[in-house]
Amino acid sequence: MVQNINGQVTGFLPLLYKYSLNEESIEEAGLIEAVENPTYREYAHIDEGKKYTDVLFSIDREKDLAAEYKVRLFLTSGESSVSAAYVGEFASIEAAQNAGSPDIHLALFGKYGYKGVYSSPVVFTVFTITGNVFYARVSLEKEPERPVEPYRNSDTRVQFMGLKNASGQMLPGYFVNATADSYGEYNYQTIMVADDVDLSNVAPVFYKDESIKLYVAGSSVEEVSGESYHDLSSGMIQYTASAEDKEHQGNYWLQIVKPSTNGGFYFNSLADKDAKTSIRDGVIYTTREVMLDSEHGNVHDIIGLNIGNTPIEKISAELESTTLALDDYWTLKGVKPLSQYIDDPTANSDMSSNEKLDNRPVNMVDIRLRRAEGVKDGTLVNGILRIKSDDRLIAEVTLTGLIGSPIIITEDIPAAVKYVPYGTMIQNNNKYSWNVPTYYITKGNLPEGMELKKNGELYGVPKEAGEFKFDVTMELEGNSNSLSSNNRTSDSKEFILKVAENTDPNVEAATDAEYYLRPDNVSDGIGRVPNISPNATETEYLMVSNGAFAEYKDIYLDGEKLVRGVDYTANSGSTRLTIKAETLKRNGDGVHTLGMEFRDSRADTSNTSESRTDKEGNLKKAAQNYRVGKSFSKQLRRTFIKR
């Protein structure tokens, strides 16, 4: 509220940030600066009908409310526009002077502010050279106490680094650095030891964050590095790492390999059940998933070991693929042999998580796969990698997987019909359940009544027709299960949603085939809501869909969800909805649309590339138009009978 110098009300100013007051405007209604402490800023809002401009400053909780603080006020026209300012509420300068209140405008609108105690509200009366007056009421409060959620680590990374024998001594051997081989989530790890090492009672040595709890499969006892002993004679043991946040976990398979007369070419993915490894006529046949993404450095390394007791002569790698290429350096060209394992007593002397392949033992090789030239992100991997010894096949590896980080693969979305339930999925080609996609609209708008759920379902009942252009961004953020710190990626794509008008043909065509509206066998009715005369005496109408009643969710009238038990009742016998006449008439004369929503029983595959619309199942629908008004009733009823 604004008054002139005589105390008369001259108007109300609905102001925010900059407030127009004749030629002046308040740029900031208040700025409070704690003595020897940081500055606090607040912006006042002069509401119509309120006399005071209230400025409430929230200060740090450790500060003293009763201490002195400095307050400064500003006019965009400058402090010269202020003729006087007083502590207290006065209708005129004369009234303030008569009360003995000093003029403080030079301090209040000056460089340092007016010092005072503001634990209780303090009113300032400000007079301008144009004869206007306004009131600023300043007070302090402490910031509310906000509960701070303790940080819970999601890390599940584990690096196995060696073995101790029953005497607690490190066994000679070699561990393959977890990130040297690109398979999986760096969770198939390998230690190689001499053929005479007793593995019946050994304790794996590993590194992990202290917040991680590590268990052997089937055990409730937490593992301790170098102290938890196991019989590893079988050559493999599975561990599960539990993160501190109690939400994430990681599985690890530690493989211990020895050279033997029955040995041959080894790499860590052979033990994966999904690899379907078999040996026929001395040849290894297996499948290996290749993920050429930022998580794996955009290359795929296969660490191979000769676990025989003789060299593999003239070892070579040959690739047949349209999506992958062999690295020119990290490959096998059929010139040199791959030596057998040599028991080196110093093999453990340089063990660390920073082990380089330059320090690899003589029986180790690295085969590196790269993206073939011109291959785009989102391309599925294909190909066969053949390992040979002097042209003799020793291993054939079928390659699957994905090039690049996961992307949105949906190209176009189906059209919608006004007032008819709609659901479709924005799909991606992510294959890992731990890499959880989240979707957002980052540009443009959806029609009223529609939303994009975080799981990628475009859902709702559109209340307007037209073409709607919008951009969808998918973010993928896995947990810290891998040893890479780069576990976030995103992809965006533009879409156009076309919403057709709710004409009779469009609405009829929107009904899914198996959910069609059918005649009612119980009452010999048409199973549809007919055209309704305003003077009709019926109190309710029946709508019957062939859809299973267990899948029924909701019904909408002109885009608004009806309330079950208030607007209608629902019963089985396919799906039978009895809708009150007063509900059907409440939107007045004209054409109206009823849309039933069902959800089929498909499982949730929201973390994968499979097509689905919601964890409850795919959206299905049945819809019809009806009319309210005298001229409609007979015509449409005859149409339904004819059909």
C-alpha cells in the first residue's frame, strides 16, 4: 500500500523484484548483512491490500537472533530519491519528527546499512522526494533444521590380488588386473598359479572399500582379505558384494587356473553360463558379449592365457565381422608362439591395482577389438573371432553385444485420439538391469492430459487435438559396480505426437481388437451407451467390453476419470460398467467420448529394450462416442442396431 505525505492512500502496488513507484522502483526490498559474517539477500513482495512490505531473513542456525545486524534498502532511482526514513510507523515526516525519531535514510540506503536488532519485526517508514510513503517491516528467523540423510556408498567394486596358503604366506602366481579384460562388469577375475600349488585351503587376498561387505555364495559370514579360507580346488568361487546403501550388489567369479597337459587357450568369459562354452574335437566353442562403450573405454580387451605346459605355436587371431575390427597392435598375427606358464617366484613382488600389461607373464596376450569404421552407436555387435595355432583352429568365439552407449531406438510413436486412453513406450537398447534408464521431456510440450513417465511410458488421455513436437532425453546411471568412474550417459531424440479429433471413426478405430465393445448377453442390450435425450428417464446405462475384468483399470469421460462407486459400478462378465445417467449428461449437449483403460498381464521389462508400457502391463483400450440431445437419440440407436 502507498500513501502520500499527508497519510492518504494513493494506491496498491503488486510488485516483485522491481517495483514501480512513480519514477522510482525498489530493486531490492531488503539486503541484510551480518556484522563480520556473510551477506543475506531477500526480496520483498508488496501484495495488494497489504500495508507492509514484509522482509523475512533466514540466517544460519548458529547465529544469534538477538545480535545486531545491518539492513540496507535500495531504490533503483538511487538514494537521492529518498527524502527521509525512520524506525517506526509514521504517516508523515512531521509526525516522525514530533515523535523524536531520527532520520536514518543515509544509513538505511547507504553503503553499510542501518544497524539494529531484528529478532522482533522492525518497521521502517520511507518517504520519497515525490511525496510517496511506504513501509518495510524487517525481521529475522533461523533457518529451519533440515534432516541430513547420511551418505550411503553404492560402491561394490572388488579386486582380487592373490592367494595366501595355510601359513599366511603369499603363493607364487599372477593375478590379471580386473580392468585389463573388458568382459562383463569387470567381475570375472583370474589368478594363475603353478601346477603344484595346493588350493585345498587358501585365502584370497582382495581390495575393496571398507563399507562393502563381501560374502561367498551361500554363506552369512563376511569375508576378510587374506584370512577367509576356502577350498578352491574346483578352480572357481563366486562372491557377492553388498553396498553400504543396502540397495546395490555385485557378483564376482574368481577363477584360479593352473597349467596342465590338458590345458589350452583360456580367457575369463569361458566360465560364464551365458557363454554356453563347449569343447568339440579339441576346439573351444563359446559366445562372448562385447560392450564397446565409454564404461569400457570404447575398446574390448580379451586377455588370453596359455594354460598348457607347452607353447602355442604361431598363434593368430582372425575376425569376421561387419561391426568390429581388430586393433593393429593388440592382436595375434601368427608369427610368434605363446609361451607356457613359467613359475616365477617374483611374480607377486609388484602386485598392485595399477598392474600394467607391460608386466604380463610370458603366457599372456591381449586381443583388442574396436568399432569398425562407420559403425554408429546403438548397432548390435556381430561376428566370429577365431584363435588358431599354425592355422589349426583352437577356439571359435561368437561375438554379441552393443556398439556405443545405449540409445533411444524408438523412431516414431503411434497417433492418439482425443479423449481416448493412450500409452506407448519410448524404447532403448540397454541390456543391463543395473543400468537404470530415466526419461524426461527437455523441450516442447505434450497435449493436456498426457505425461512422460520416468520409465519411458508416454501415457494419459489427451484433451486436445493437434501435432505436438517434443524432445525426450534418456539418462542412464548405473551403480558403482564397475571399476570405471564414468557410469552415466544420455541420449535425446525428437518426437511428434499426432492427436486426432474424437470423431466417430477415429474413436471406433482406437479400440483394441480383443477389447471390442460387445452386445450384453444378460440383458440383450447393445453393450454400448446410446445417444441420450435430455428428458430420458433411464437412471443408468451399460457399457460392456470383451476385455478381461482382471485387466480393467479406469474409465474416462471426455478425458476426466470417473470415480468408481460414485459415477459407476464395475462387474465381471468380460467387463461390465454400469454408468449413472446423471454422470453421462453432466457435460451438457453434444458429442462425448467414453474411454476404458485396461492393462494386460505382460511382465515389467522397463530396464531392458523390450517393448512394454508399464509394470502393470501394456495399455489396452475400448472407446465409444455418444451424444446428448433430442436430435441424436434415434439416429445413433438405429446405427447400432444395424451393426
